[in-house]
Amino acid sequence: MIAILQRVRHAKVEVAGQVIGAIGPGLLMLICAEPGDSEVQAEKMIHKVLKLRIFSDASAKMNLSLQDVGGGLLIVSQFTLAADCSGGNRPSFTGAARPEAGQRLYDHCLSYARGLHPEVAGGEFGADMQLSLLNDGPVTIPLRIN
């Protein structure tokens, strides 16, 4: 499972001009399931994201987690994280899970995160989405859970 985390001041996701998910300060999580991923990887990823210490404490050191600061979590599916550009000019996305598995794992991530954290919003799997965000820092962190 692949994710890109962006620490944000605010973020929102829109589909067809309608906001379907939005947060204030917190994390935007772009996520992609890979072939062979299961709920185990999804749950490990959520635990890691909630506990990752990438928010500043009173001494301006990255010592606080999303749970420590009570920030929002916006989870958006993005199969393009699995892009393979080594074979030419058109990316291959065979490294992403099949759509049925991807949706199941994305839905599981959302549900699992909502059971652990009070502010979780999401996008719409497979939709043409537009994201708006204000990256804070900037802090952008790639994660991979095997």
C-alpha cells in the first residue's frame, strides 16, 4: 500500500463542483492499494498515519502526531501513485490493485480511520476529483506499507 501525506492548513475534495470532503488543519492522505494488499496493510497504514510525529510542538520540533493535535484527516484514493514510467512516455498502472480490490481497501481505510479518529473525510473512489489544499511547511511524506 502506497500513500503520500501532506500536512495541510486546509484541504478539500470536490466532485462535479460539489465539496464531498473537507478538513481544516491536519493531513491529506493520497492512497493507492497494490496487488496483494489486504485489510492488514490498510490498518497498519492508518495506525502509522495517525501516530506519525510530523506536527510541531512548542519548541518548533516535529514531535506531535495527528492524534496529539486533533487535526483532520482527508483520505483520497489515487491509483496513479503506482505509476511505472520506466517503459516509455505513457505510465503503466499495473502496479495498482484492480478496481474492485482498490475500492474495498479504500472503503476499509475510511471506515477504520473513522473508528479511531474523530475527524475523517474522504473522496469518492474512481471519480474525477479536484483537490484544493494549502500545504503547511511544506511537509510531504511518502509511505509504503508491505
